Amino acid sequence: MQRFILHKFQNFLFAAAFLSGLISCRKDLSLDQRAENQDLLNKDEAKEWIARNFTDTTGQPKKLSAKEDTAKNKSLDVPWDRYTVTRTTEGSYGLIGLDGQPGQYRYQTGYRKLLITKDHRNSVAAYILEILPDGLYLQRKGKPSRKDFYGRIFFYDQHYQLVKGYLYTNGKVAGEIQPSAQKSKQQKQDIRVDRTPVTEYCSWNEDNYVNAKGELVVYAERNCTYTSNSDGMGNAGSIPPSGDYTGSGGGSGGSSDSAPPVSDLPDENKPKIDPAAYMKCFGTLPDAGSKMTITVYVEEPAPGLPFNLGPNSVGHTAIGLTKTYKGQSITQVVGFYPDASGKDKMHAPSKILDNTDLEYNVSITYSVIASDFSKIAAFISRPPATYDLTEYNCTSFAYNACLAGGIKLPDPIGNMGMGTEGMMPAALGGSIRKVGLAGDTNVKGGTVAKTHGPCN
Amino acid sequence: MKKSIIISLAAIILIANFTPLTYIFTEDYSYSNYNGKFTFVEEGGGYDYKVAKRRYSRYLSDNPGEAAHDKQLYRTFTLKPWRFWEWREMVFNHERFALPYKSPKGVHNR
């Protein structure tokens, strides 16, 4: 009996020890969580801090909207519903997308965010960030991300004074930004990374942009280049301060939580294309097993008539390349133009344009082998540098491109007037009509479909 | 005397309008939508008003929001009726001149 009681008592002790262990573990866990949560900047805390610290000269909460109207805007205009918080090794930070779009060189491609940081010592700070992605990067990516960000981030204090900023290249800090103070000097110093000598060349250069309030901000930017025989630059771009300020969680134009849509970028609306980038697309399909064709499209000045001028002005000749592999097809149709206006069009540097939507009257198509196709693509990739209305025009270009691939087009030479002869769309169109059904021709006309566009 | 002046003027107008000279002297007509996000400049030789219309039509179908706001295509060049060498264009390709005008500056400041 006594043994039974002792056994029971032992079981009770084990159970008590296990339970107390479990409770203490849970207690430790909750203490850890509480410590972690203390670092985490919650929305209410951030809200309270901003209300307390972001005040204007009258002590009223500062308006953070794009256009300040001191008479009307007395309330804090932060869309707190967009608040997101992120934990970092130093603490945490909150981000809220703000309205207003900064811009540079006439293009409003930037966006704003309110950043509130809190470190392990419970020290809170806040900045208004103006994020200005590089135009070409934004055009390529569509949406900026921290990982490969190219551009600038400007940090403003609550009085909208520029405090600092960073220049990013491929997601790494490549330079710093400070308020302009005639910092236009070059510095050179030798620094060491491990045992490898690295020479650092830095220079401060002034630049400007228009912030979201519409003010011109002149700043000094420090760009550095490094020369080294090793890859000791690997850590040269640590990102201060850490955080994905560029991507999600931000705002734009007051309505979205992502970067603004790409618009009005430099050269976006310029039609001039890089023909090599267009021809590069054909490399995405294998030569073996592909069908390749060349089509020359002619818009005649006066359809069906030999005149060099008509309702379609002087007309046009374009060249199209198509490569088809197992149902997948790439077509590029381009034309040769003068890169000038007015009378300078007579003789000017050349440019290649995408001839999508060209309304042509006649066309002729040839099937070619891979090597000839490549020669034609190579010719188009490196077009003649000069356009001349009488000596080397759009028709000459298409004719010579075909010739590079061993194709001889129907006779494109006609009377240009004033006793001169030359290659003209009217003459080529007429010759294609004469070939008629003997070749793979289209004399009913049509419209050039949308081309594939460039490939990187 | 008067007759020879009239004949000379008529000859100049015809030459300016009905020879390839017109390609050189004709303005590069330009167009835009209401906010400047779509622009097109005629380059001559196939890159003309017909292409502008087709590309704008595609732009509108790709951007239905813009189409809902204002789908009108505007000309951003001013009418210059004294340019006798463009009279042929004004007669045979009148449509572009009938578009409502928007200043290029106004378009880009939006």
C-alpha cells in the first residue's frame, strides 16, 4: 500500500515538473514575443509619433499632400490604411504611400512614401521619401523593386528639407546625395578591402529635380568609381538604411500602393528604333526547322500609277522578315528614313522606323535559307549611316538588304524627273505589279500587322 | 504682263505641290491625345496620318481608361493656310486639318 502511494507521489512529481517546465517555456516565449513586439512599430505608435513630431510652424499637424495650401490644410493627410510594417535586424520600419509625383527632366516618374523607423533602443525617426527610378530602368521593368533598383531616393525631414539621399545601381548604393553646398570637387583616396588595394575616385556633382510639391530641388550627388584587380567591391554597396522602400507598400498619385505606371519617359515616344535589337529577336528561334521569309512592302504614291507623287506623298518601301518555328512566328517590318525635317530630309543621317500599320498597295515575298536570312538581318542591323532622297532612300535600302541575301527585287529604277533616274517606290511598285502572279506577290494591298518589337 | 504673272504663280504653286519638293517642304504633322501620353509625328513616306490613326486606335484599345476619358485625337500643329506648298495636302488629305487643336505645351503640362 505504501509502495502504491509512493508510486503515485512520484507520478505526481513528474507531472508537476513537466507542467512547470512547459509553463516556464511558454512564459519565456511570451517574454521573447513581447520584446520583439516592442521593437515592432505598430500603426498606432507611428500615428502618434507623426502627430506629435510632424508639425508646422504653428504647431499644427503638417500637411503632407503634394500641394500645400496653408489656409486649408491643417490636418495630417497620411493615408494610414496603407500602413505596412517590416522587421529588420536594426528594428522595424513602417511605410505609407503618399500622393504626389516628383519628376526629373519634365517626366514625372517618381513617387513618395512616408518612412517611420524604430530601432532596438525605441528611437523613432521619420522621413518623407521621394523615390525617383531611372527612366530606362522603369521602362524595362515596369515596376521598381529593391533587388535591382536603379535610381535615386531622397530623404526629407518633416519641414520638407532635403536631409540626404542615395543613388542606387542594380539594387546597390552607388552614390550619396546631400543638399547642395557647392560640392563640386573630386576626391581620390586609396582604401583597402581585405588585403587588396582599391582606388576610389569620387566626385560631387550638382543636379536638380522637381519634388512632389513642385519645387525645384538642387542637390549634390557623390559618385564613386573604384579600380581594383580583385572583386573586393562585392560589399562596397551595402545599403544604408536597409529596407525595401522602392517596391510594394508605397504609394503613387494617392491611389495605388505600387509605383506609378510608366509614362512620358525620355525617348518613349520617339519612333526611331534600334534595328539590331529588332533583328536580335530572330535568335530566339532555332534556324534548324524554321521557315524564313522576306517580304518587301510598297506603298505607291498613286496606287497603280507611275507617278512619284500622289495621295500617298512620295510613297514608301519597307522590308519585313519573318521566322516561323513550330507555329511560333516572329515578324519585323522596318523602313529607312532621314533623321531630319524640312529640306534637310534631302540628305541627312539615317534612321530606321518600325513600319507597323503601314498601308501598302503591293508586296512580294521570298522564302530564304537561314544563311541568307542572317545576312539580310545583319544588313538591317547596321544600316547605311546616310539617307539621300535621290541616291539612297527607303527603296534603295530594301533593295540592297535583299541583295545582301541573294534576292534581286523587280526593277526599282524609275524616272525621278529633271532627267534623273533612281530607285523609287513608284517604280518598284509598278515592277512588282508586272511580275504579277509569276512570283509570290500581293497586288491587292493590305496593312502591316504589329511587329514583334525589340529584344534585349 | 498681268497674265504672265498669274501663269508664273500658278506654275510655282503646281511645282511646289505636285513634285517631290512637297516631301521636303511639307511640315511634319504631329498629333497627341488629351494628356500627351500618345503622340505621333508624321515622317513622310508611309509614316503618315493613316498610321497615326491606326496606332491611336490600338492605343485606345490597350488603354480603355484613356478612351473613356477622352478618345479624341488632337493635332498639335497649327494651321498655316498661307503655305501654298501644302495646299495639295489640305485638299487631298483634309481630315488631319479638321482635328481639334491642342497646344503641344498644354498637352505636356498636364
